[in-house]
Amino acid sequence: MTEPLLSVKDLKVSFYTRAGENQAVRGVSLHIDEGETVGIVGESGSGKSVTAKAIMGLISPPGQIIGGEIDFAGQSLVGLTEREWRRLRGNRIAMVFQDPMTSLNPVKKIGDQMTEVIRRHRGLAKEAARKEAIEMLRRVGITRPEQRLDQYPHEFSGGMRQRVMIAMALSCQPELLIADEPTTALDVTIQAQILDLLKQLKANSRMSIVLITHDLGVVAQVCSRVVVMYGGMVMEEGTAEDIFYRPKHPYTQGLLRSLPKRQGGTRERLVPIEGTPPDLLDPPQGCPFRDRCPHAMPKCAELPPHFEVGPGHRALCWLNDEGVQAQLRREPELEGSAAHDRE
Amino acid sequence: MTGSNAKDVLVDVQGLKKHFVKGRDVWGRSNEVLKAVDGVSFQIRRGETFGLVGESGSGKSTVGRCLIRLYDYTDGTVRFDGHDLTKLGEKQLKPFRRRIQTIFQDPYSSLNPGMNVLELIGEPMNIHGLYARADERKEAVAALLERVGLKREHLYRYPHEFSGGQRQRISIARALSVRPDFVVCDEPISALDVSVQAQVVNMLEDLQNEFGLTYLFIAHDLSMVRHISDRIGVLYGGRLVEVADSDELYENPLHPYTKALLSSIPVPDPRAVQERAEWKADGGEDIPELREASPGHFVALP
């Protein structure tokens, strides 16, 4: 087995606010192999975006990485100076954010912004950088790139701006692309085009992609592997097939069940996950999902380890422990005994 | 609409247009007009949920705002329960302002942060003179709070103390406080977490059955719209391109734009192979009037 391109071990990130310590990421471990597309799914407050920011070295006060390791291609990323980060960020690790309007400079032509990036990171001369920018825009499906280089961001639609952002991110041939909700602000038809673009990039290069999203549909369409986060922790990790067809964590199961069914006919009632996500200023001991979990039992007050439930498939839930399973066979009434109706 | 089923129609929109003036010349004449809604007609039957879908700029929120007369419209009529609201002044509109309520997308900006829950939910009751005595009103508010899954002890709390889902419950209680007939739900779940959306959708369905409500459900999340709506209208460029029963629309879309829109929804199934229908917008297309292609299924094909 070769070394993964990126590995995160027991990452902990907290934000020190007036209200107290917000433990946004509480011990996250994950890895990204070369050439694979991994989805990190979670709702707001799950810690998915903070994890991505930590990988990019973008945690700034009041936020702080308080523990763990991040290794990228054999190099430790925790504790790099801003100078060292600048050599890495944009160059070998690139990022695309949700809102392309706020990440582009509104008073500079697209071409100038792109060539600046290409010249800084790849040391090309002005003309060569412009040629490269044209080529990149063409690759992400922008027509008449020569003319569009001389336009300003406001002359582009939302979908086109996101293409420009992707083109800029790709112009330095990064080994890792982190896309944080890249299609959330876009209309569905435009989203479909951007997802197609990502799939195409994936097929034509060795670049690894981390796609952060709350949309299970997006994940299913693009990602080969999925990491499910909740309450600052990884609840479950596996291939897309594992997660969608053999989910082993009650949170993953609940998320999938709460989606409206596609079949028509009689209107089936939705099955929601009751309750609300945990308060990370005062996170619960043990499993973060236990307050909302229909299977919760006294054992859940203790944080479970990640159980290996299949090759590369792990879940943070006691239900996958052989001892607990044996106990549940003897005392089935235990399962769900600690589940309380919060409403 | 003929006499026999006219009684079933609660909201009747005919030829609705809303144009915004974007620029004026030196004489103050408008020379640049944004046609946000440009001739939309549909009916909403009593007790049903009519879904309105479309992408940004399609005019779906503008239609909703015209129905609650947040905007005066450029042309067309809106009849509510047989009454023409188009020409009514604010005073004559007041009874309808009680019967038509709204739930907005963002539960963070739609609740006054300086009011507690009792004041927020009690305010519309007060405006419409529903409960004369303060203690009666408080009881009614507490009962409503419990109905939407919150507790009596939340009465004196402020919006910032609640999560997004709980705030949306407060918005719903506020809308229902004056016993409306018709609720315009403008993207009511888009700002909520996935795990909370289903809770709110179930509650909206329960409340509809309990109070006999009629909904206009405006949304861009197409899978949830299918779930909640009886019928759906697809808006494109300020015009309706297709109207049908929701299952019929999803299983048998006729307009190329509807086909493209529906086939763009990413399916939460890694084994699904998605065939996407292409739609090339050229911006200058003229959308014709809706014609009935099969019973109850209307489409605007050239």
C-alpha cells in the first residue's frame, strides 16, 4: 500500500469566542489517496468546512489547531509559517469556495487575475501566462476565452464565475483540489454542468479532489469515497456504495431515510431525524449523535472507537461492536433504552 | 373556469405581470424594464399545495410577493376566494391580510430580534383583534407553540436563543396565529439543515390537514417540492412553461426546459446513471400561452 497523498490524524480545532470554547473539530482522521475524489458530507456545524480550512492552513484566531497531524505528500502541514504556506497553497493544494463573487477581485479583469496567479506560481512570462489562461478557460468550457479574459467578474454569470475559479485553481496543476460547497449557490442546471466538469477533470488527471457538501445527491454523483461528519467527528467512512447501500451508522441511516422518495403514487410521510444538532460550546460526552439516535443505549455515554465494518469502511457506533451485539441478543430491550424524545 | 368548480378555486391568478423599472432617461421615462413576471395565470384549489419551481431570476418569489400584495403588480388580476384583490386599498385589504400569511426562507432575518416569542406570535393576533384579553392571547400563543413542537417555557425567550429549525417553527406559529386560509411558503426549508428539513415538511403537512390550509410552496429543491405538492408550476423567464399534477410532471415532463431541470437533480444513489436533457437558453425566446396537452397537464410549447 502506498502512502496517501493527504492524511489527517486526530485533528482538533477550537474557536475561542466570548461564549466559550467552540470545539468545531474534535478528533478527525481521514486520508485522501492520489487521484481519488472524496466527499465530506455534513450539516452546518458538523466541522466539515473547518477541517478543510485546517488542511489549507486557513485557521486564524480566534480559531486554533489544538491537536493532531496533517501530512501532505510526506510533509507535515501543522505549524508551517505563512511564507511556507504561500509556496504550497494555490500551487500544490488549491481551493474553490462556495461564493465565486467574493473570491474574485471585482475591479480587476479576469485575465489579469488569472495571469497573476499563473506568473506567481509557475514563473511564466506575461504572454505565456496569457496563453495558459486561455487554455485553462477553454478546458473548463468557457467559450471565446480570448475575449472573456478582458472582462470583469460582474460580466460573468454565477456558473461562469465558478468555472473561472476552477480554471484558476487548476492553472497551477495542483495535486489536491479542495472544493467547499462549490455548487450550493448555483441553480440546478448550472450545478449539473459544474459536476460534469469535476467528473471530467477527475477522469483526465491524477489530481485528488475533496468535495465538501451537505447534498447527498452531489456526493453520490461525483465521489468514489465518502466521509460523513457530525458534531465535529467522523461518524462513518466508506466507498459511496458502502455509504448509500450499507450504512452502518444510525446518523447516516437517518440522513438517507429523511430524503424524499423518488417514486410517485401515494405520498409517503418523510422520516425525519428528531431533535437538533449538538451545541459544540458544550459538546455531549460520548457519541455526539446519541441524543437524537433511536438506538441509543447507556453504553453510548462512552465514545465508541471507529469499528472496521468492511474493507475501508468504518463507523463510530457501538452497534458494530461484537460484545455489544452479543449483549443486545441477550437483552434486546437495551437498544433504544437511552433514546429520549427531546421535543 | 366554469361555475361548477369555481368554488373549489381559492386563488385565481390571471395574466399577472410585474415589471421593475431599472433605468430612466433624462425626462424620467423608464427606458429599461425588467420583466420579472410577464403574464402568469394559474389557479390554486382549496386545500391543495401548489408548488412553484424555477431557477434564480425565474420570477417565483416575485409571484409570491404579488399574491400577498407586497408588490403592486403591473398588470393582471389576483382573485382570492372570489374577491378581486387587484384594486383594493390597504384598508379594504386588511381582512385579506389576515387570511393570507407568509413563511419566508430565512428564519434569521424574518423574526424581529428585539421581540420575545410571546410578542412575535401575539403581534399578528393583536393587529387583527383576535383576542381582546392579554391572558387569553397568551394561552392561545402557548397552545400554538406546543402545536409546532416548542414548549410553553419558550414564551419569554428571544430569537437568538433558538436554532434555525426552531426559528422556522416560530415563523410558522406566527403565520398560523391569525387562522389564515392560505399560506405562501417562500423557500421555507432551504436554509435548514438536511436532518431538520423533513421535520418541518412533516409539520407543514400536518398543519395543513388540521386547519384546512392551502399552500403556495415556492422552492428550488425539486425533490422536496415533488413530495409536498399536489400540483406544480414551472416558471422560466417570468412565464409558466408547464403546469401538471406533481407525479405527472416528474414522470412525463413535456417542455424541454422542465426536462432539463428535472434531469439535473443529482440523484442520491451512486448506481444511478443520469441522462441529462440539454436546454440551451438563447434569452430571446418567446414563451407561448399554456395549452392543455392531456387532462390537467398544461404546457407552453411553440
